Amino acid sequence: MKPAPFEYHRPGTTDEAVTLLAEHGWEAKLLAGGQSLIPAMNFRLAQPGVLIDLNNVEELAYIRDGDVGLHIGAMTRQRSAERSELVAARAPLVHEALPFVAHPQIRSRGTIGGSIAHADPASELPAVTLALEARFRLRSPRGARSVSADEFFTGLFGTALESDELLAEIEIPPPADGAGWGFAEISRRHGDYGLAGLAAAVQLDGDGKCSKARLALLSVGDGPVLATSAAETLLGAEPSEEAIRAAANAAAHRDIDPPSDIHASAAYRRRLVEVLTRRVLPRAFDRARGVDLKPITHEA
Amino acid sequence: MTIDGEYTFRAPRETVWELLQDPDVLVKALPGAKKLERIGEDRFDGIMRVGVGPVTAAEWSVNVQLKDLVPPESYAMQMEGKSPLGFTRGTGTVTLVAEDEATTRMHYHGDVQLGGKIAGVGQRLLDQVAKLLARQGLEALNREVEARLAR
Amino acid sequence: MNRSYVGQSVPRNEDRRLLTGQALFVDDVQLEGMLHVAFLRSDHAHALIRGVDVSAALARPGVAAVYTAEDLGDYWRPGPLLVPPPPVEGLTFNEATQVPLAKEKVFHVGEPIALVVAESRYVAEDALADILVDFEPLGAVVDPEAALAPDAPILHTQFGTNLAAHVVQGHGDYEQAKAEADLVISRRFLYDRGAACALENRAVAARWDPKAEELTVWDTTQAPIPIRNGLARMLGLLESQVHVVAPFVGGGFGPKIMMFYPEEVLIPWVAMKLGQPVKWTEDRQENFYATTQERGQVHDAEIAVTQDGRILGVRDFFLHDTGAYDSYGLTVPINSQCTLLGPYSVPSYHSEFKAVFTNKITVTPVRGAGRQHGVFVMERLLDLAARALGMDPAEIRRRNYLGNEAFPYNHQIIFQDFSPLFYDSGDYLPALETALETIGYDSFREEQRRMREAGRHIGVGVVSYIEGTGIGPYEGARVTIDPSGRVRVATGLGTQGQGHYTAFAQVVAEVLDVDVEQVHVTTGDTREFGWGTGTFASRGAVVAGSACHAAAQAVREKILAMAGRVLEAVEEQIELSDGHVRVRGAPERSLSLGELARMANPLRGAVKPGTEPGLEATAYFGPDRGSTASGVHAMIVEVDPETAMVEIKRYVVVHDCGRLINPMIVEGQVQGGVAQGIGNAFYEKLIFDDSGQLLNASFMDYLLPTALDVPRVEMAHRETPAPMNPLGLKGVGEAGCIPTGAAFAQAVEDALPEYGLEILEIPLSPNRLFSLLEDAHDH
Ligand SMILES: Cc1cc2nc3c(=O)[nH]c(=O)nc-3n(C[C@H](O)[C@H](O)[C@H](O)COP(=O)(O)OP(=O)(O)OC[C@H]3O[C@@H](n4cnc5c(N)ncnc54)[C@H](O)[C@@H]3O)c2cc1C
């Protein structure tokens, strides 16, 4: 379990990093927290010829509040974001989901940007950012562009990143009036990738009717999956128990085509999605009504 | 692992058939194919470098043998691949149905076995990877088909 | 004796070194000019090798050598049979042992085919990709039942069958018992494979010193002395020319006593061949393919009971998956066969097993070593019988325990140590009552009802087990008073975290009345002590501990005799305490043990005929048979029937390992064992596909429970002294993991009575529990 030989660079700025990236193209890999890349290299599943280490690029690690929402630099450690009061206040769904990402030791190294760029279908942050309609700022020597989460995730480990592009920043819109949220997942052990998980962002209008519902599921497709027909059953209706039951059914049976693997059959995953939806949505709508509750714990 | 699916090409069945037998076309269509040459009447040797997310490393040397050819309707194939990460072996069948003069529906079925290290670390994603590669391959093939027809 | 150490939770002597990173592990061995080895392992489970081309690897810069089976010449030989079959009448045993490198055929994924020696492990691994092997794949045998099908591919063609062994044992007349029974329950039980997953993987380093003509081998083995002896034999050296060191080892759990692993045979050979030191450290991925595993068995078992729940007899037929080779003989299935009987009176028993070869990694003992299978089958049968009789599960156990008057009890079958299965002693009922009290069994039903009303499902499980421990043949120890006044103890065992440096020190300190910290223990160094077998079968404390005790007694006698001479007093007047000898009533006539030791090794004068220099003694202990530890485990679980997730809320162990040397160490053993048992019950399973490929060969997919998934075990000790050794010790090494699966199954069923579940398999993943619940729902 030793990696194949590679060339190593440690730039100090984003500009230097993208210049190197442009020079080496797909041969190069950016190294962020290394919590996904290094194991893949040690298994020799990944053999990048060039490694561009971002750990010296301090300008990519920050959490700032702004007009359009919260700005999180890609190299922000997951653990820093988890402990940030700003994140807790301005992006409470991110705050709620982060403890489900691996273990504290791994979150101390793993970065927000690395998790999103890696786009593992079982990862929490891609689902969360998709539910929150986050935007991603991508940088290359050609300039910068901003891409919505809907466009960014393109399938299995697939993203909109070009070979010379780096994910620089995650931008999360602030919670609107009447917004509610909830996150839960079922995993084998504490800290494992979930067998299934749900990040929900909802909104109630003045009449208590659901005006928005973005339910992003993890581990049930080739990337984060938006449960759109489940959302449709909720829109315009009061989120009654029956409505939530219908949404849970739609999520489990219409919105996904989950894989079967050694840990969970497709049928089991559908069941988990159904249960998670039934358990997460009441909490999300309670929050939308201003009734806050403790986050759903691992015992979900 | 079993892969099953269908794909519709907007092209006559003969055109699709021809392309499916042409290594120069397949090398462009198969995900990660770097080289593909005909080494016998229905045998091909090639090199593929499959890239899915973090898995970018392995170069696979592959050997494909076509069998039971019924032009332009169907054929079977036997495939073997080797890399430092392990091996893969599989059999498959491809059936082409002419929906109409200009539309061909392809049915494909494959049984693929994976062995060695790759079998031991890839299970969580195997299903998804197979689906992805099949889709990528077919979409690329479709682009070739369309390019051919546009000429 | 003024001070008592045996029975005290003294802090461990070894922990300072371990916790400050000062302990030597094999991978820490760095020698000038050292080369590194990587193995090319088979990708196929069953295949012919048509050719191996290593030319490209040899040409790679930094590569020193590449070897295949051909290059080994006469050194290529199948390994020894570690444990011959026991003397059971009518037994069949087909012997097939592992080879250093596969020559014509591979029998499991991961079997080594070639090895690369290079300037670094990195280069060695790069070169593996250069080697081309031409395989001709063969059909694989994976399922143990399919192994005996008439059309199954045959692994070892010389036998014409995949049958590795067939053994029938029993006593009494089961058919008669069945005829008389009020109730007969028969079921099929499955117990699947897991890995031991020691924290430290295996490693071997070797150096040949041509001037001293001496081979030094550092090895993570549990049995350094047999490794030395075997290497000397294979390499044509004297045992004195081979020095084996098993330094600190990060966990053994059984697989580190498989002798000989190919790597253990090859690394010393390479060091001699190249004249350079060589090291190989197994990585975690290799560990899944190259280190032996355990646990695959299929039981068809039946119990016959009376209306009031008394056992009349048990019949069991089982298949034992031995993997590609059966080098460790029949220890595991014999343990299953014997341990099934548990703490119960079983008037008639018929047990028959077939061991079968499969294209999977070789099976050798892993902590528990087959015992958990027997316990699972018996405890489940009792649960099912209790359910059918409308009896409380605790009650049916109560009614069947052997009474204290029964000991020593002879089950009239042969145990793994080749002697009849004798229980030396035991006191079962009080352990059950303590466990029930501790877990609050009586009030639990009320609690369960209350939780039920709140929509929550909790359940309790209570099971019993016995553990045959402390078997022979022998261990030895040497105790020496160092001129510094400290005490040196050396034994031949290997140590893998059991606290030997403390437990043995306690035994010796108590006899010699010195501080425990003043006793320096050495294990696992063949130069320090050259006789012994190894650390296995929960025998270290019992057998080596008793040897330490005997050697310390002998030294004590020497001390008293010499002190009598030197201090001019009769022996009976000499007092030994606090590291000094004194004449009773004349405290000024006193000497420290160090002074006495120096006098015992004079430079002038004469050592009297019939005496020996030094204050030193060596003693051996070889029990005729083992001692029987026992216990009760109880657990409370909460099950979420919607998600099929199970949480273990409480775990109680009442354990009886005879007299305790160090309760803290015993508790650590039990807690660790329970963690492994929980892994076995709910998380860990090696998954092989139909072609023999291992599908979860990493900690990403092979789920070891972590500290977060294992509750803190509540423990109570009972001490029924073993009559077979002077200290009354019984082993504890495996106790924690033996009955966990059975307790888990009972508790999960208890939490969901409306489903009428029968959990007949271990491990039980949530995915599997989900489908069992679905099936129950459909019916
Ligand atoms: C035991 C364990 C358990 C885990 N469990 C979970 C879990 O439950 N949930 C979960 O989500 N994750 C889990 N992870 C993964 C972990 O969260 C990783 O930290 C994360 O997936 C990747 O972040 P990283 O900073 O470590 O990125 P790296 O591993 O350094 O990089 C990952 C990939 O992203 C690319 N990349 C990194 N940064 C950028 C950037 N700024 N721009 C463009 N590309 C970039 C890299 O080139 C690489 O391809 C686990 C990891 C381990 C070891």
C-alpha cells in the first residue's frame, strides 16, 4: 500500500496552484485534506503523475459572511466549519450535517472543498449544498466562474470542474424567512458513510403552506439525488402527516434507483429513504414554523 | 455483476452494426480506450485506461473475442482484461432491433467478473461504475453514429 | 510473605514503554543496508499457473532480486502440519499444507507467487506491476456444502475429494433420548467468516551474520521458539545459530501462531541468500488475503428435551470450512464440538463434522477458535426449546447446569489437547444469578413494557458458556536475582498485549516479596529462554504463570539456604521481605538480595559441591489437562424495526477464570473480547463471491466496531480456583468473544416478539435483519 511515484508541488497561492494545474492537466491532482485522495493513491487506485498540495494556500481557508450569504473557502477544514458559530447561525443545515462526516480526526484534516470536489455519492456535503442551492466559485488561469450545485454535480464522482480548474469557494445563501431544515442518515457504524441519508431544506409561506422543498438524498444514486417528485407532493400543501407520508413514499419509490451493494440492498435503501423522509421532514417544518428542536442524533 | 440495458440510436441498423465492428470507432467510443486493434477475424486487443473519479490509474490490457455473429442482428462476446489492480472477465450479448428505417434499438446484457485487489476495494461503487461506463460508452458511440450520418 | 500482589490491579509494567513509543515492534527494526520485500499475490482463487515472467521486474532500477517457486530449489517444501489430528477412533484426515510460493496452482486469492526484494518497499511495489503471470482459471469452491458436491472442482487432486477431515464423537444414545423426549427442536445454524484484524499486521525481518554464523529473525509470531526450531531445521542450522525475537507485538488473536507462513519461511532465506538484512511488513490490504481467518461453519443441530426443559440429548452435524489448507489440523472444529456442551449436563451427544477445503484463505484459530460456534448452536437450541415450552430462557439454563458435585466431570470425548474433555471445576448457578441481578432481569419486563408504549423496542439476552483453557504441553521460566537486586524473569512465550510483563512479575514478586516494578520480565526472545511452545488457547497465565511461580519458589529456597549460610542462622530463622533477608529477631543481620546475589557468584573461593552459583532457577509446568473457565453474558439491545438498526445499551459479563492475578488485566481482556464478539455478531463478515474473490478487503468495507460502537462492559468476577495448578488459575483470553453472538441473537428476538424471529446466523448485518423482518412481515 505504497503510492506510485509522483511529482510534488506545494504552491503558496491560488494563482500558482491553477498555473500548475493548467500546466499538467488531468495528470495532476490537487491535494487538500488527503482523506480521500491519499487512500486511493495508497491502494494505487489513483496514480496521479503530479500532486499539487494546497495546504500552503492559506488564502483558500476562511469563513466569511456576505450579502448573498456565507462564503467558505475551499481549504476550510470540515472541523473548523463544524465549530464555526457563523456557520451554525447562517448555514444551520451544514452545521447539522458535518458531524456525520467521518470522525473528528478525519474532519480535522478533510476540507469542505475536497469533499465537494470529490463528489462521492455517499458524501454529506454534496447533498447538503444541493439542498441549499449553494454556488461554487471555480478558478483557473482563464479566470473565475460561478456554478450552481445543480450544475456542478454531474454523476459518479463527476463535477463541472475542468482539468485546469480549482474549486475556490462555496457560497451558501442565507436562510430565508420561513425556512426549515433537517439532516439525518443511517450508517453502519458511527462515522461511516451513510447507507442512505437526507438533507432537507424547506420553506413555509405565510399561510403555513409549503412553498419550497429541496430534498437531497445521498448514497442512493450516482451522486446527490434531488427527490423532485417528493418535493412536488409537498409544494402548495400544508405539511400534514399524510403529506409527509406521501412525500416519503415518492422519495423511496419514484425518485431513486438505488444501487445494491454488499452493505445494503436496493430494497433496504428504499426503506431507509422512506423512514428518513418521514423522520426528517416534521423536524424541518417545525423549524420553518420557528419551533426548533435538537438535531436528530445518530440514533435517528 | 450483471449489466443490462437498452439504447436507441437514430441510425439504420446496418450503420450501427458496421460501427460496432470498427476498432477505429470503438477506440473513440469505449471509455478510456487508448488503443484497439484487430488481431484476428473477430478478435481485438487493446489498452484501456479507465477513469472514474479517484480511479484513474489502472491501465488494462484487454482482449475481446466476438462470437456467434449474425449481421446485422446480434453477436456475443467474450472479454478479458488484466491490470496490476486485478483482472476482469466477462461475456456479453448485443442485439440490434430495427425500430424503423432510421432507428435502431440496442439491447445489451453482460456478466462481468472482477478479480484481485480491485474486487476487494471497489464494491461500494461497482454497480454505479458499471452503469456509468456503459452510459459513457453508448453516448460516445451515438456521437460517432451521428457524425457518420452527418457526413 | 508480607505483601500480596496476586489479585491486585497493579498498573502494567509495560505501559510506560508502550505509551511513550519506546517499545520495539518488528517494523521498527532498521539495519544498515536493509532491503525490503513485497509479494506478488494471486488475483485468482483457483487457477493453474502456466508461467511467470519476472524479467521486467528484475530490470527495474532498485530491484535486488525477484524469486519464484522455481528459484527456491530444495528449499521449496510444503509447510509442516502444526497440529496432527487427535486420537479419535475412525477419524479421517487429509493433510494439505501451505507452500512458500505457489508453483503450479493457486488455491486462494492472495496466495503468494513471487517476491521482489528492492531498496525500498515503494520500488518493490512498483516492480510487482512488472511481473506477468499467465493463469488458467479453474472453477472455484466457495460454499462448504458445494465443496462436497459430486461435480465440485477439486482443490487437492491427490485426495480426489475436498473432504479434509471427518470426525465423529459422542457419548450416550441420542436416538434413545430422542425417542423419550417431549420436544425435539432441529435447525440449521450458520456462522460466517471474519478476520482477526490485529492492530499490528504481521512482519518479519532477518539478518544473517556470516562471521558469527548466526541468523537473527524478528517475527511477530506468538510462538518464537517453535519458529526458531523450524527455521534451524529448514535452513540446516543448529538451533543455537538461530535467534528469534518476538518483540512487542500489537495483537495476536491466533493467526500469528500459524506456523509457518510463507513469509516466515522466505524472509530468513532471502537474508542468507543475499547476505543483506531484509524486512517485510504486511500491509492492511495484504492482511486480508495473507493472514489466516476463521469461522465458516454450517450446523444441522437437534436438541431433545423433556416437558420441564431438561436436556436429554443433542445431535449435531456440521461442516467446517478449513479454506485452502488444513495446516493447523482440527483444533477449530474440535473446539466447536467440545464447547457446544457448555456448562450443561447433556446425557447423550452425537457430534459429527466434516472439514472441507475451499478456495479461500486458510482457516486457523482466531480468538475463540471454534468455541463460539458450539456456544451459538447450543444456546440457540436452548432458547428455541424454552420458547416452545413457554419457559423463561434463564430458567431453562438453570435447570440444566452441572451441579458442583459433578466435578471433575468427564464428557467422554477428546478435546483439542488430545486428552478427554474434563471439566476440572466450576460453579455455574451463582454466576447466572449475579448476571441476572446486575442487568436487572426481574424488573426488565416492566421497563420493556413501558418502552414499548413509547414505541421503542428493547430486548434482553442471557447466555452461558465454558472455555477450555490452559492446556499443555508445557511452558518454562527462569527466575534470577540480578546483582542489582532486581529480579529477572524469562519465559519462552510471545507476548501480544496480554500484560505478561506485569502478571508474571506479580506472581514472582509475591513469592520473593519484592516490588512488582523490580521484576523485569522478558518474553519472546529465544536467547533468553529457549524452551516452550507459545501463546495460544488462553494458556499463557495458567501455564507460563505456573512455571514462573515454581521457578520463583525454587529461587526463594536458594535465597533462604544461602542467607542461612552467610548470616549464620538456621534457615527457619531467615526472613525474606522487602528485597532483603534478615535474621528474625536480629534485624542488623541483614543483606539485600543484590548483595546476596553477588556473593552467590564469587570470583575467588569455591562454590560448594552440590550447590550452584547464582540465585537462579528454571522450572517447567506441564498440566495433564486444562482448566475450565466459565461465565455468563447478558445484554440489553434496542432495535429499530423500521431501519433494522440495533444498539447495544448494556453489556454485563460475570466471569470465572479461577484466581485472578490482576483484575484490571482480566477486565481488559474481557472488554476487548466483547468488542470482537460484537464485531462478529453485527459488523464483521468477510464476503466472498462465487468465484472466491474477497469483496471487502479493507477497513472501508470490512466493518470493525470502533470504541463508539462498543458499550463499556459491566463486569463481576467469580473465583472458583482451578485444582490443576498451584495458583488456581484459569485462562481468560478468549472469554469475552465466545458467547456474544448467542446473547445478541436472543436479545434481538426478545426486542421484537411480534415478528417471531428466529436468528440462526451470525453475523447479522442490518441489511440481513431487514430482510428477515420483511419475511416475518410477509408471513
Ligand atoms: C475513515 C474515513 C471515513 C470517511 N467518512 C466520510 C463520510 O462519512 N462522509 C464523507 O463525506 N466523507 C467521508 N470521508 C472522506 C473525507 O470526508 C474527505 O475529507 C473528503 O471526501 C475529501 O476531502 P479532502 O480535503 O480530504 O480531499 P482530498 O482527499 O485531498 O481530495 C479529494 C479529491 O478532491 C480533489 N480536490 C480537493 N480539493 C479540491 C479543490 N479545492 N478543487 C478541486 N479539486 C479538489 C482532489 O484532487 C481529489 O481528487 C471519510 C474518509 C475516511 C478516511
